[in-house]
Amino acid sequence: MTQSTTEPPRPTYQAIVQAAVEATGSAGGWLLAVGEGAFTVLAVHGHDGRANDRIGAQVAADGAAGFVATSGQPAAMQISADDADNIGAGGGVGTASAILAVPCGSEEVIGVVELVDPAAGAYSFDDVEVVSMLADVAGAAMTETGTGSTPPSPASLALGLERLAAGDAGRYAAVARAVESLL
Amino acid sequence: MTDGGFRPRPAWSRDSVMLRMPGAISLDDVSDEWVFGGADGSGVRVAIVDSGIDADNPELDGCVDADGAIEFSVDREGGLVTREGPHDDSFGHGTACAGIIHSIAPKAEITSVKVLGPGLSGKSIAFHAGLDWAVDQGFDVVNLSLGTRKRDWALAFHDVCDRGYFTNSLIVTAANNVQSVSYPSLFASVVSVACNTTDDPLRYHANPEPPTEFLARGIDVPTLWKGHTTSVQTGNSYAAPHIAGLAALIRSKHPELRPFQVKTALWARAGNVVESAPPEIAGRLSRVMSATSLTRLRARA
């Protein structure tokens, strides 16, 4: 990993990652932009704040985030203690016991939201769904700032938000905060 | 004529007597016993297009044809690179899918088509090439626990999936977890699968809201992983191989069925379709599964 910039985290990205971390009770997480052969760290939340030093850094495109970026499928996994390759995921701090990585972008994967260590011990399918919604917002934000290509349609976002609101209003509030910061 | 040996044939308009199909069954005959009874996947070839498979994982019992494996990747200039022969799993995802399919159809032969490896670029090219190869090879079942969101590739994937449909390869895909496009899971020629909430690997449902057609176990699934480790995974990626395994059972017992008939057989025995059966049978195959499959599934649980 190489440090590359002192640029502060963009508030929108930061709000999205924070919302994802809080909605899932994670210890930390980050938003990664897909680049040529590597990820660029766009925002980090959690991990005692140390990870903010990593904004703008290039990180290797491997592990769960690398798989998600190439397969287009979310990955929610509990990590066995002997899987050393997963050390450093989700902000590059510590060894993760569970990882959730979700792709961003409507027409192609332009980023990945990756979270680690939920308080519950494992990520649920509800977590996958709420972070997928946030990842859609992240994809739109990345598009707005020229990092991506095409935003998700308002109709698809509204549909997802309505579904989340029907099932769990608390989670919907986290998504709404992120959307508000985008507007 | 298109590539891959697929030759469109004329459609005939004749009296049904002329086209009579001796031995054809009716839906009334499609019982659990008829569909799955005693099936173990024997004689069925399954391709898993994914991150590779650790073929030497002892839990796979040698079901993976390591020498028949193939890998598609992209070089620095964007050119497609093909490499035949054994390979490992770069991530663990392909081995997880193989373990699920093997637990349901233990006698099916699995071949790894590796299209996901290190790096981020050119994956749609490799993905398409891998699926195209699997269809050309005539695999009975092709599992795709991945997809692409790139519309530029939609037509190419549509073509290869249609070719698979007409040349008798059943392509089972994971649907996207959210309401966004993912190819080829949106095509009618494939079997598109998402999660249900069951922890029963043999319980599945027909989805009344297509394009996703079936729902199967995909939450907190204990799986094999790379490096002979294990993991617990959640996602549609793990629902698809459950249906692929069940399809392998059907194809081993009924090799004469075409893809749409396999879909129909799956639909006929789905949990939410078999409403009149006793709870212990509805949507479950355990009463008629082979003893080997049951033993493995219980051990895995």
C-alpha cells in the first residue's frame, strides 16, 4: 500500500461509509474505487480513526473486495481463523472475523463498499440488502464526481428504499441520511 | 448456422399425431420420486465458471476433473489468454460452489472454468469466453455465480445463453442481490436463482416474480473455501449452486429432458407449488434422495 495524498475525505463518501458501518454495527469499513489493477481508497470509517490516513491510497485488488469487483456479486462471509489472506481487509487494520463487500455502480462495477466485524458476529441478508442500497448511492456519488459512469435510476433507488422502509424503518433512516448528504 | 455446432432447424406444422411423443409424461406424473428418486448425479457433467476450484480438497472426493480445467484471463494488452490444465482457486468462491453441488449430486463430475483471478480489468471478456467454452463443450449444467452489469456485453451473453439453451446445456445463474441489471441472469434461457430464508439445502421455491425463477438456500451457508479451509457465506452466489445440484440430479435420472423441461420439473416440486403434500415432503427431497447425498448433507450441517 502507498500513501498518496493529504486530501480530506469527501463528505458524501464519508457519510455513505459511516451509514453502512452504523447500519450493520460494523467495526469499520471503507469505500474503494476500481482503478487500473488496484483500488483507490475514497473514504474510511471506524478502526479508531486511524484509517483516515489511508484516503487516496492505492490498495491491491485482491481479497473479498477484489472478488466482488470482478464477479459483480456481493460477498458476505465469516472468516475462518486459518485464512490468513483475509488479514488487512476492510480498512487494513487487524484481522477480520467477518466481511461484507458490495459492488457499486449501475452499469459496471466502479467501486466496492467493504465492511468488517459486525457486532452480531456475522452479516445477515438484511445487511447485504441495506449495504447494497448504500452502495447504489455510492455509485451515484462516484458518478457525480466523475469517478464512475452512470447513476442508478431514481425509480430503482426509490423501489429499494420503499422495500427497506417496509421491512425495517431503522435501516431506512441510515439510507436516508446518506441520500440527504448526496443531495 | 452459428458457431459451436448449433444448427437452427425448421419448425414443422403437422398434426399432433405426426409429432406424437411416445413415453411423454404429463405433469400429473411429476412426483418427487419421478423427478429425483435415487438420483445421485451419475453421468452428469457440471461446469463451474468462477474463481477456480481447489480440486484436491478431500471434501470433494475427487469429483473435480482437474485435468479438464481451463482458465481464461486477460493480458496487459487486453488480449484473451487461455490456459488448459489444473489450477487453484484464487478466492474460494468456486470451491464453495463446487462443494454445494457435490453435496447434492455427489456423483456428478465437476469441471472448473476459471474466469476470475487477480486484477480488475477485462473480466467480461474472460467471463464470456469461459461460458462460451462451457456451452461448446456441451456441459449438462453450467453454474454461474457471477454476472456483469455492462450493457455492452448483454447481446453477447444473450447469444451464448440461447445457444446453450438450444444445445441442451442448462445454465444456472445467481440473480443480482439488488434491483439492478446483471447479465446473464435476466435472460429467459437461463435459470436465475436468488436466496430464500431456509437453512435446508434441499428446500427451494418457485419465484412468482421473474426474472428470478427459483429461490434456494443462500444465507449462512457452510461452505468449503480455498486452501482446504471452510467458511460461512451469504448471498445469491450460494443459492445458484443448490439449484444447479438439483438440476444435476434431474439430468442424471432424465437425460432426455430439455432445459425447459428441467425447469418445469423443478417448478413442479418447489416448496410453494407442492402445497397439498405433507409438510415433511413439500419442497423437500429428503424422502427420495440417495442415501449418499443425505449422509453428506447431514454431515455438512
